[in-house]
Amino acid sequence: MSRPAIWEALRDALVALERDGLARRLRTLDAPCGPLARVDGRDLVSFCSNDYLGLAADPALTEALVDGARRWGVGSGAAHLVSGHLTPHAALEARLAAFTGAERALLFSTGYMANLGIVPALVGRGDAVFADRLNHASLIDAAQLARAEHRRYPHGDVDALDRLLAASTAKRKLILTDAVFSMDGDLAPLPELLALAERHDAWLVVDDAHGFGVLGPQGRGSLAHFGLPPSPRLIHMGTLGKAAGAAGAFVAGAAVVIEWLLQRARTYIFTTGGSPAIACALLAALDLIERGDTRRDHLQRLTAQLRSGLAETRWQLLPSPTAIQPVLVGDNHEVLRVAAALFERGLWVPAIRPPTVPAGGARLRVSLSAAHTPEQVARLIDALRSLA
Ligand SMILES: *Cc1c(COP(=O)(O)O)cnc(C)c1O
């Protein structure tokens, strides 16, 4: 039997990925999410996860999940609008709305799905999306799916965005941005973006995947961090698999917008509701987030420790104030060599390459967690200094 041509084409493309230092590798973790990982029988200190507050394997969340499963079962059995919306989901939505200061919140199964749902529900042909160049892949895909005109502005460039908005004749305008950029760790200028939304009669959708739980008073997120008042133009999306330690996502905003998303967001309507037991775990996570100043202070200290420890080395840290601390390397093969050398020393830091970051922007993405100790961060600093 002859091999289909597509099979050969895929094999050639895989060889090219390997040659260009772009092949990715799936590693199986033989331990719960936390600072201590076990991979291929080796013990490692991991700087990979987005579990910023160390909640993913917290006993209180585990307990709430087990109790929740005993009371409500494991699966929801149907889409939310059919019969998959259980009391813990409703309680979690009410809690998220109150916590973020919004009129109403809606749960989605993942952050990726939330973004793919929100944007096409709000804009379409004849409308325009204005997106930061460094936005997360899910926001880029969401803009494509919406079939609206897709304009991208240089990273954080408020003046360029202002000009694009002023020149646009689109019916509806929607500004899309990460709040904390996932591969750079810096913050979007949200007050300026909201002012532009008001001036140009646009919506502002903020993806707070890396700010929710970490930034702002009690971890209420990036909008609270900037002290932004509720605005009918603001749509706040947050994910629940990062600082909140579980899985899922939410969109919070004005009641009319949320009702529209419930009626029209296809990734909300045509998918099974999340596990009610996970909703119970998330209610426990919100308690810990709200009372989590000690964890957030510790995370802040670790961030400062890493930055000052690497300040006078050849490793160029990007100017990030958050727990995402990228070490810019540039070349794909070199970043793989550095990551492999760290791995040999028992330190696991992901090498991020295109297309996740722009060509020539390969980097180590150090991700800190409140579960790390200062000693673990010191080990990373020492290893990077000796590799420099
Ligand atoms: C992780 C991430 C998402 C996707 O969220 P999931 O819940 O993991 O699907 C969306 N946006 C940004 C900025 C992210 O970092």
C-alpha cells in the first residue's frame, strides 16, 4: 500500500521543525503541579507553571473538590442552557461578579473558548477589531473567527491605536488586549485604552489570564490594580486555571452584555458545562485568593530577588513587574541549549520559541509562584550566572 502524499508532507514538515529548533516536546509530569516536579525519574525545581499562588495542589481545594463531587457528582451532563447549569456554577458566577465588581459574570470551559466566544458574539463583518501585536493566540484566533476587520497596533502603543481608531469607519469597534502579556510579563496601559474606548465609542475586552488572583487589592485583577471604575464599555475576561489553580474561565461585565453572550456566544452554547465539583473547588480558591495577601507579598519578594540577582549578568531580563520573568536569548537553538543546561542542573524552565513569540525573540520564560522558596530562586540565579 502506498503512503499518502500528505503523510510524506507532514513528515518533511516535522523534520524541518526539528532542524529549525522549533519542535516541541511533551513531557509527562510524575508529580502534582508545584515547585518540585518529577520528569523521567528526575527531580527538578520547576519554573514552568502559571500556578502563581500555589493553589493547584492546595489541600483546601482538593477537599472542596472531593466534597463537591460527593454532593454534585463529577460531570454536568449537558450544556449550561440545557441542563448543565448546577447550583455551584450559579454560586461561582455570583461570587465572581461580586469579586470583580461587575454586574454579572458567565462561566466558560476554558479561557481559549471564552475568547473565541466573546469576540464573534460582539462584532462581525463591517466591524473592526483593534488588537495589540503581542496578544495571546486565542485573541488572534477570536478576531479571525469574527470576520471583522483585524487591525494590529504595535505593542502598548496608545498613540498608534488612537490613530487607527480615528481613521476607522467600522460600525462597531472593539479593542482587544492581554492585561498582563503572557510571554513578556508587562502590563497593558488599561486606563489609556479605556479612555480611547470612550473617546472613539469602542468596546474594550481585557484578557486578565495572568492578572486575576495576583494583581489588585485581594487579587481582584488588573482592572482593580489600575483602580478602573466599572464601565459599560469594559468586558473583563479571566481564567481559572492559572492563579485560581483549577480550570475554566469567566467573562464579567454589564448585565446586558453578559445576557447577550449567554444568548449568542457559540463556545458557551455548544459545549458541555464544566464540572460542578471544580466549581466547588473554585469557590474555595476564591476564599484563598481574597485572603491571599501573604502569598502575593511572598511572590513579589521572589520576583524582586530574581530581578536583582540577574541585574548585572549578560542575561537580559525583560522589564516585567509580574511573576512572569522572561530571559531574552534570541536564537532558537541557543535557548534550547540554555534550557537543557539548566535541566541538567535540576532546574526546569521552558524555552519559548516562535510562533509563541516573534522570530528572533526566543526566551526562557521563568514563571514564579508563591509556592517557591527563596532558596529555590537562589539556585536558579546561581545556575544562570554560571551559565553566563
Ligand atoms: C492561558 C491564556 C488563555 C487561555 O486560557 P485557558 O483557560 O488556558 O484556555 C487566554 N489568554 C491568555 C492571555 C492566556 O495566557
